[in-house]
Amino acid sequence: MNEEYYLIEGEQKSGPYTFKEITQMDIDIHTEIITASNDKQQYASELPELNEYFEGKGIYFPTEDNLASFWRRAAAFLIDYFGWYLIVSNIALNAGWIKLPANFAADFSGKKPLPPEMLQLTLMLIGSFWIYKTVFESTGLKASLGKKILRMAVVDIDGQRLSIPRALLRNLGVVLSITIWVPFLSVFFSEHRQAWYDSWARTYVIVTS
């Protein structure tokens, strides 16, 4: 790659540097750069040839090529949700936090209202699921365990992990969608394969490798 690069720091301009030299300078996504072929000042994250460099640092920018499909996302969600359901329900019941009526199994026919204990268990599950996904997506993992298993991450437009407020906002949409499911289908109709809550929180689900 014969392009020449200049670094901009305030009013100072340094360079030129070769591609190899610039990738050895520990630049970040907000480093301001001018190239010899384009005198427009840009962030390093805006230069496609630096994508591989940033991927080596664990930063994946959302692109048409790496956006996760609906089916991959659905598989990760099922791993997360049912795995979390088994963990939380077993802990809650075995620890005695929630005690279902002895005849609950016999009444589980839809003909009688669910006992309040089942509602408590459901609220505990959904609330803790919200916290679980928020915590994992706002750490360096950038993903819940289901997404990590299937090599995905949730990022912002700069390929960065989510802040806690943004992760909370996104996953509030996730738990609201659990009850009606239809919003998950919005991935099919989104230009960037975003569920409605991704658009809401300005997040992207990408395949990392």
C-alpha cells in the first residue's frame, strides 16, 4: 500500500507515514488523519484500510459484510433465555425464594389463572435477564454468553462496547419484546439488520470472526 498518511494533533501536522508505520503508532479510532490522495481530515475509523488493524484490537465496525443474520441472533437468544431460565428458576425454587403450590403442575392447563408465585418467578426471570444482558454487553465481552458462543458482539457505530445507559436502554427493548416476539421480526425489514430496540439505542449486532 503506497498511500501516505499525516497525523493531525490540534494545529500540528506530522508525517508523511507509510501504512506500516501508521499501524505501529498505536492510533485509536479518533486519531485524525489526512492522506496524500485526499486532503480531507478524517478519523482513523473512517479509513477502510485500517479495519483489519482495529479488528486486531478487538474493534469491529458494523459493515454490510459483518452484520449478524436474524437466525444467528435468534439462536443466540434461545441459548441465553432458556439457559438463564433454568439457572434462575432452579436457584429461586431450591433456595426457597419462591414456593409454587403443590398442585401447580396439575393446574397448569390454562383453565385456571396462574398462581401469583408464578408471576413472581416470571418477573424475577425477566428482571435478572435484563441485568445479565446489560452487564455482559457493557463489558469487554460486548456480548451475552449466547452471542459469544456464536461469535457475535453488540457495538455502537464506532465498533465500541456499549455504555451502561445504552446497554440498559437496548435491553429494556429486549425484555419488552420477549412478551410479544413480533418486534424481533423487524430485523428482516431493517437496512442494517437491526431489531427495533437496536434502532432505538443506535446499536448493531455483528459477527466477529
